[in-house]
Amino acid sequence: MNGLRKKLYWILGTAGAVVLCFVFYVFFLPNTYTDHKGKLVTIPRGASFRAIVDSLDSAGALRSPWAFRLAGRVLGQTRSIKIGKYLFVSGQSNYDILRDLSIGKSRIIIPVTIPEGWPLVKIARRFDRELGIDEDVFLADCRDAAFIRSCGIRDTSLEGYLLPDTYSFYWQTDEREILERILNAFNQFYNDSLVRRQEELGTSRQEILTLASIVEAESNVSEERPVIAGVYWNRLKKGMRLEADPTVQYALGEERRLTFDDLRVESPYNTYRHTGLPPGPINNPGRLSILAALYPAGHNYLFFVAKGTGGHHFAKNYNEHQKNIRQYHRARRELQRIANQKG
């Protein structure tokens, strides 16, 4: 009898040890690898648990794919996984990785920069490339009337409102969440003091952003922006057409050197044909250009033309402007001559 009892104890003990080893292997055995940089794994929207396991296995983050699948099913964590790009380090067990995926602990934060003066189309393309979002959905949201109203904006498009800066997001963050974050940054910048200044000028926020977008497109020299804004304010007060090349480029959908035929294109954005500001912003201006539109330099200039070597010449009348244009052409010919000699 004692021998039978001992044998039973031995069998139970062995079975218990096997079960414990199996549990340890499935849930707690570290997934180790020699790559000290870790394993980068992308979990996209809509990925099934099987596809996620395949991604982890392909990246070399798992010792045993079947053990990981079993652990996920036992723990009920096959449907609670957050999308994103993850960086897993050596030594994490299946339990650690599953818990990480459920809370998104090791997700990488991706910085995305919106450069000053970029239109919506280019911004959408960059977020598509950097964050893996849907470019078309992003643009549709930027033009969705109901969504725009829900953000407290009365315009028909978010063109002009996506404040240039560097923002940080997780991989495949929802398109509307991205836009809401950027618009929040815009609202923090365009605060009550700027609204009061806008009201002092007797204009709307959309008109300020429209003018700022033209200023942004005309010059990247910071100290020139208030001067250029002043030129446009002077022309508006006199009822002169703005004759701003960037508005024509926006109407054409191309950033290139314009021809005389281009200046005749029929579009409400063609400020060579229509007086006043165009219907809306032509890009997303930065803070300095918005401030320049709100606080233009005081002067009598009505014209400006590029120097050809950086910056612009400003003129108070048409005759001065023509002299500046001739100077610009001389500068271009000289630069071309130097380039030809080097070539």
C-alpha cells in the first residue's frame, strides 16, 4: 500500500512539474535574441491575431509562435491589441509582450513635421508616408463640413488652419485625432489677443489666414514678412489687385515659374484677374506669417520683386518697380553667367 501511495505521489509530482514547466514555457520563458537594438514590429489597423503573431515571428521577437498564440487565447488578449509600431527588447516573455500589446507600452512615438507654407495635399501625403494613415481619408476630413464645424471653424476647408510645427503621434493614429491635435495647437496660438487684433483691423480670421498664406509663399526671410504684408494691405486699401504669383500657382495646382498665359487663367484664386483676397488660404502659414498679416509694417510700398540673390526690392510706385525688375533680370543673368562658367 505504501509503495502504491509513493508511486501515486511520484506520478502527481511529475505531472505537476510538467504542467508548471509547460506554463512557464508558454507564458514566462524569456524571448531572447542577440540584437541589442530590439525588434521593431508594426501592428496595422484591422490586423487579425494570427497576422500579428506572424509579424512578431517574422521580426524575430518570438521563441515559439504556437506558444504565443496559446498564451494569447488563454489570457483572452487576442482582440485587445493596440495598433502601432512597437520596439520589443530581449528578455520579454509572452505574457510581457501580450500585456504590452494590450496597453501599447512599447509603442514608438513618431515625430511628423509640417513645414511652413505646405498645402493640405502635401501634408496629407507626408502623414500617409510617416504614420501609415489613409491620405484620401485625411483630405476628406479636411473638407468635411460637419467635422469642420465640430472643430469650431466656420470655413469650408481646413486649409490654413494646420499650424506648421513638429507633432508626435503613434503609428496609424486616427486621421481625425491627428487633425484635432493640430487644430488644438492652432487655437492655443491664435488666442484672444490675436482675435482682438483681428477685430481691430476689421477683418475675419479666414481673411488673416488667407493673407498670411500669401505672405508665407512669397518669402522665407523672416524680417521681410511684415513688409510684404504691408504691401498687400496697402494694395487692398487702394482697391488694387494683389497680383500675387502664388495664388495663380495654387489655382493651377503647380509650383512652377509662371507664364503670361498662366496669369489669365480663370479662377477666383487668380489675383491678377480679381480684386481683393482669394476665397481662402492657399497653404498653411506659420506663426511669423500670421503675425505679419496681423501686424504689418507701416510704409508706402505698393510693389516688390525678388532681388535674384535673396530677399526683395520694394517700391512705392510703378516706375521704381520697373527699375527693380530690370535690376532683378541683371542679377539673374549674372548668376546664369557664373553658373555657365562653373559648368
